[in-house]
Amino acid sequence: MRYLVVLALFVTPAFADGERDNQVENVRKVPPPGVAVPEADKTELEAGLADLGKDIDALKGELKSKPALLALLPDVQIYHNSVRYALQYGEFFNVKEIPTAKKQLKTGKERAAQLREGKPAWNTATGPIARGYVSKIDGSVQPYGAFVPTTFAPGADHRHRVDTWFHGRGETLSELNFIAGVEKGGGPFTPPDSIVVQLYGRYCCANKLAGEVDLFETLDDVRKHYPVDESRITVRGFSMGGAAAWHFAAHFPGKWAAAAPGAGFSETPDFLKVWQRDPVKPTAYEQTLWHMYDCTDYAINLFNLPTVAYSGEIDGQKQAADLMEKAMKEEGLVLTHIIGPKTAHAYEPEAKKEVAKRIDEIVAKGRDPLPKHIKFTTWLLRYNESHWVTVDGMDKEWERARVEAELAGGVKAKTVNVSAVTFSIAPGLSPFDAGQKVTVTLDDQALAGPVPAADKSWTAHFRKADGKWAAVDKVDDGTLRKRHNLQGPIDDAFLDSFIMVKPTGTAKNDLVEAWTRKEMAHAIEQWRQQFRGDARVIDDDKVGDAEIGAHNLILWGDEKSNKVLAKISGKLPHLATAEPTQVPLMIYPNPLNPKKYVVLNSGFTFREYDYLNNARQVPRIPDWAVVDVTTPANSRWPGKMVDAGFFTEEWKLK
């Protein structure tokens, strides 16, 4: 994307994409190199960091018996991290950021003192508030912004609308600069009585992968501090943030009252062709993987989500809404698309007012908790839910699955490429009477559903075998198969808690040994740079029941070098390697705990070349691959890709 939408009311230019960013062998660094910090400033900042660090360590002990106050410690830690990262990783990008760092250390000290006194003033304040939470993924403290309206009153019953805001592309958007932007205001839209939640989104990934999880973890933290009206949550953003808004609208249509994407991109192939003029020809499996995030593939899901798109008339990124408009039209839907006359990459003032007016009118009505008619599609089981419909199994993942369901006396539904489905209505919402016999007509097959519960809830599970549907008691039938959050591809392991498992032995082949060490170091470094957390790392002989039970295990090496891999290698699919210099990459349910993954020899799968355009920042390697390490890794691949593919629905090799 061309511009960084700063978390205030203005837009400033950032790096431009274009053909100069299509050189695989000459990739510029993201984030870019920082500037030198004068020695006197460095000494002062290091002393301030050490001082704040001592406060944080002390508070961890002092507040053990006061969990409510201890839960606020991340709101202090964000200031320590913002300065520590900038110093440690050379991420001061302008000398003007040095006074900002000193100010943030001062704010951190003030908050630490308030926390020690049991009077955290920011927790009940209004206006722009920088906050933080601890992520389940890597244990890192992630920042976010909350612009709190003057109508907020601690302890009051009144619940507030929440507008989430996704920022634009900013290669220099360090934690330091993000927090500084948050503290200036609430962004382009600050509706009355609404809490505007500004997402860091794990830096500059268009809220994909770990950035996707950031939204849900942030909202969970917001709920701990503020009364949220669950029927009035919106997703909004501009430029790269517009791409994020398209993603959350299309993939999670049942969670929001409205969506308001501005500019951005909505899919990968056409955007790279038109905007980037990318000469790289994708493999067949890369094109298949595009179905994970291409919102045009999910256009029908906007049937159940009011969406107001915005584009500048002469903005190249109008392409995003144009393609969504076309995809929706093919589904019989009409996109509301507000266009700013003679405007490039910005909100035209009058058009911006129109967007705000329409979204406010929609949100005033609130999200429909029980739409009578649902149209839903997906390509993989990670994105499997819309309102009261959940797809629990697919005949074939990475091909389109559809459900169209209606509440009409009972439930009537038609499915395509679906092998298991759940219909679930929340307490108090069931349209059926207590004790009523509910008929479910599924693909023209009449089935008896369970009777509604006394609390007016109703849930029914169905599974298909040999082309016939049958009611079942639960989703999990105990078999090894792909299911929600256990369906791959490799990158899926990094959307939940993971640990890098370091081999303590030596691989069978010297080239493999050297490659393993280098690629593991690369994965750890790039996780910090691109997803802004420190990956947990543990030696293979330290992995016990606690680690196996709680985390996805990223195993590096081979069965000779890695003790955990040696223990399970006979229980994993065998990937044929023709040469001793060929290395298997894989994601698979952990044989020691099938509710979690093991991954062999891979971090997230897009690399340095892909950082230069957000539409490239999507999974590049499917469920498994074989890499020949005699070809050195480059900015696109970890070595020569000998073969790659997807497991079947039963986690078998095809």
C-alpha cells in the first residue's frame, strides 16, 4: 500500500509499492534500518528502561494478592517494550522519536506508581488511552488504543458501541510510533458514545495470521475494562486497514453490526497484477492458498452483514471495492459503495460524512442476533461460522463449501461440499417452543432435531456418511480428521500458542544441520520483526507434558537431532526424500496431543520478498513440502521446493 494512515485525522505518505519491489535478489529491509541514537540520549534511555523495568518486576511480586491490579500491568509494560524494542533493534527511524521515547518512559513510571498505590487513573479515564494485553500466541505484551467517550462512567450499566479501526501500511510503525499516534486521538471516525479501538495488528501485516488474532484478543481485553454492547461492534479501516476490514467482514460475518472498508485490497492475484505488476508466476498450491484470504471468494457472506465501502474516485486502490462489487453482483448482491469525487487516496470530506451517516444508522439498529435466512461460504474450516450456522466438516477442503439455511417452522438448509454442520441458537432466542419437535430438512432429507431447552436455546449437530445425513450428539467423533482450528496449512500453527523446539543433537547430514540452525534463527528473527513478539524457544530435552498439552510444537531438525521428533516420527506421514539433503516440512496433529499441532522445520511461510506488499503476506507453503537445501534459501523460499501439497480430510497423503 502507498500510504500510512496515522491514528489521527490525517494521512501521510509511506513507501510506495511498485516494480522496484519485485526484485527477488534485491529486497529492501522491512522495517527499514533506524537512525543512530546520540550516546547521551542512549545512556539516558537505557537508565530509564532499567528503572522502569525494576518497577515492573517489583509490581509482579507486590500485586500477586491483588489480581485485578496485576491484570493492568500490561498497560505499564507497553511503555517499557516500546522503548526497549526501539533501542535493542535499531528502530528509531527519526531523531524526533527520541523525545517521544523519553516521554513514554515517564508515562510508564507514572502508571507504575499509580498501580502501586492502587489508583490506576487511566483505567477510568476518557479520551485516548494506550493499553496492552498478553497474547496467548507467544506471551508477548501487545499494545492497542482505546478512545473512550465522555459518556463512559465506571460502574454504570450503560453499554457502549465499539468501532474497531485498522491502520494503514506503515513500515516505521514501531510500538513507539503506534502508541504516540494512539495518544493523539481516536482516528478518522469517533462516533458519539462509541469506544474506538485502534488495533496495532502485530505491525504491518494487514491483520492477517497473528494480526487476525490480535483483533479478538484486543476485544477480549476491552471487555475486561469497559461495558461493551455486543450488538454494536463494527470493523473499519482505510488503505491497508481497509484490506483488514474486508477480511474481517467476509470471514467473520456473524460477529459485527456493520463493516466500513476504505480502499485497501480485497484479494491477492488481481491486486498484484494491477498494482504491483508482480512478474512472479505462482505455483498451483500458492494459488490454492489464496483462497484463505481472498475476500472475493467469500462475497456471499456479506448477505448477512451490512457493508458500506468507500473509495476515492481516482485512487488506484478503488480496485478493491470494484472487485468486491463484481463478486457480490455474481451472488445477486449489491454493494453500497461511496465514492469521493476527484479524490485520490484519502477520504473526501462530504463522502466521509456520508459513510459515517450510513454506518451510524445501521449500527443504531444493532446486529441481528438471529437472522432468519443465512447464506454462507468458506474454503477452509478455520473460517466456518456465520450466526447460527457452523460448518464442522468439509468433503474437500480448499474447494468452495456453501450453506444456505432458513428458519421456517423448523430449519431448512442446502449444502455444497459440507460433511458436518451445526445449527445453534443462543439462550433466549430460539423461535421454537419448549418441548417442540423440530424438523430439520437438510439437502431435502427430513431429520428430527432435538427439542429446545427451557432457556430457549437450541443446538443440533449433523454428520453426513455415504451421502446421507444423520443427527449426532457432538461435533467431535473421535476420528483423526481436519476440523476447525486443526486444518492447516503450516501457517495456522502460528495463530495459537506455539513453542520453537531446538534440537540438542546433530542432524544426519551436515548440510541439513547447517540449514536447520540457520532457518530456525531466521524464523525467530522474522517472527519478532514482522509479528512483534519474542518466540518461545525450548531445548528438545526440556519438552514435557505441560508443553505438549498447551502449545503447538515447532520441531526443528530430524529424528537424529531432535528428541521430540524422534519420539513421534513413526506416527507422522512419511514424506519421500530422494536425497539426504532433502528436508521435510509439515503441519500435523501432534501424535502426543492431537488437539495441538506439530510443525516440522518451518516458521510462517511468507518471506522477505513478500513483506514489500501486504497482498503477498499470505501462506506460501501448504500442509507439507520437501525442500532441497543444496539450493540456498532466498527471499521467497527456504531452499529448492522439490514437492508440496495438502493432506486429505483424514490427514493422509494423497
